[in-house]
Amino acid sequence: MTEQRSGFPRRDAEGRVLSLGDLLGVGLAGLVVGLVALVLFDAAFVSFGAGEFGRANGWLAVILPAWLYWDDFRAWEFGAARVVAALTAGVLAGVAGLGAAGLAAGAPPLLSGGLGAAVFTLGYAVVWFPGVRWLVRRTG
């Protein structure tokens, strides 16, 4: 793991993200970009008279973070460790995100879904990053 590829997030020679901070930073940046895009699309549709503002599904903001997580998943060697870590992180983060969105159920879908997507984005990274490393060390 001494050789690194250039760019951000910083990655090792195999393409795995090197630090939890990088994974969280890029994941949250992707979430913000997704939320801004949703707000702009929602505002555009409202200006055309196609509904009320805030009716877009905020969960769509998780697309860029999910892409980042998929890319990091693919960088790990084929094996049970990465699958177990990904499934565990996905289930825990998904339940936490759905719980957060449920707590904001009275809010417009853009807000409640955006909150759920934010909790998912944070939760997945916090479980996946140390989890996959621990499992690989334990099984490898």
C-alpha cells in the first residue's frame, strides 16, 4: 500500500480509498451536489407549473455517494470480506436513513429524503471503511 494514485480521494495502488476522511469528504460533497441538482430541477419544474416545490424525492441525492462506494467496493479483492462489509454497511445505513426520513415524515419529500440520504451517506462510510479492513485482516 505504499504506492498511491494521484487525485482525490487519495487511493492506494489498487484503487482503494486511503482514509475515512477522504471517503466521508467526497461522499458528502457528492451528496451536496446531488441535493443542489434536485433543488434546481424541482425549482425548474415548479416554474413550468408542474407541481409544488419540495416534491422531488430527496433520496436521489445519494446517487453520487453510492457511485463512490461502488467504486471502492470494486477496488477490493474478490471475496466474502468485501461482500459482508458492504451488505452490513448497506443494511445498517439504510435502516438509519429510513429512520431519519421517517422522523421527518411530515416534511416535503425533498427534505425528508435528503435527510435520509445524508444519514445513509454518513452511516455507510463509517461502517464500510473500518469494516472491510477489519474483515480482510481477519480472514486474510
